[in-house]
Amino acid sequence: MNTRVLDLVTGVLALSCAAAWAQQPNVNVRGVVTAFDGSVISVKARDGNDVRVDLPPKTPVSTTLPLKLEDIKPGTVLGVTTVRRADGAVVAIDVRPIPPTAPQGRSPYDLQPGSTMTNAVLEASVAATSGQELTLNYKAGTVKVLVPPGTPMSRAAPGSTADIRPGETIYVAARPGDGGKLTAVRVQVSRDGVKPTQ
């Protein structure tokens, strides 16, 4: 194999590796902050494992504020995590406003076994016998979601690294790397006892 062909093969392999890297999904880390030194967040994850996540400069950090269903108006873009009940009803286990620029659709989610995330526009909200029923339009279709009383809800607010303190509940969207290393892409922490619900 001559040098030119070898260089071409090497380049193709490098591009393939880069594409595979780019396609790796983010990892969701949920738990309680045990330490933070300004660049690495140590978390006691909800499964009991100790996790370390690198925090690059300028990574978006949010705090968490309470949200009530009556605060959500038609036209709002929501991220709603649901599970399907035995009777077939689609039931919310998390409701959050999300940026209007977020991609809309439905996909599996890891908040709870068998859960689904729907990013969609709220079309309507009506009273139901066991809560409130939301009609969500995610462009490819619509879904009706029951929101029982007490369903966890929250909204993100601008924060900073000063909000990342031991004892706070945290959610981190992290990019996996070599050797299991995790690098934060987005962080949300609790505030005044209000925890991230995602």
C-alpha cells in the first residue's frame, strides 16, 4: 500500500471515528453534589454510585424554581416525561417549560423505566376526573397527557457555578469520553429546596 493510499485510509478511519464520537448520546447524571472544586463536580448518583463530571468554562448552569400548572399557557413549549398506565392512559411524571428552539418530538427517556419524553407545544389544558389533561402537539402528531395532582414540575432559571454546592440536588447532561470520563454539557441544580424534576 503506497503512502497516498495509506493516508487516505487513515483519513477515512479518523472521520469515521469522529462521526461515531459525535453520535454518542449524552448521559444523564442525577443525584446530590458531594464536592465541587470549580472544575470537577462530584455527585452521589441516585443509584448510589460516586460520579465525577468535568465542568468546562462557560458550561450553562441553571437553578430551579417552582412551577404550577396554572402558570402554563397554551402555546408554551414543554418537556413532559410520561409513562403509560395499565389502563392505557399516558400519565405525566415531570412537566417543564423548555426553550422554543428545542427539537420537538417523542423519544424514550431514562427518568423512570419505560418513560417517554415529549417536547411539544401545549395546545389545550382541560380538567379531567383525576387531574388535568394536556394536549401536546409535537409536530408529527398530538398526544393527550394526564397530569395528576402532585406531579413534579419545575422551571429552570439562570444560575452560576456558585450555585453548585455540596448537598444540592443536581441534574447534569454529560458527554461521555474515553475511559468513562464525563464532561458536562448542561447543569441544573436545586434552589431553596426546589429540585430539578428532569
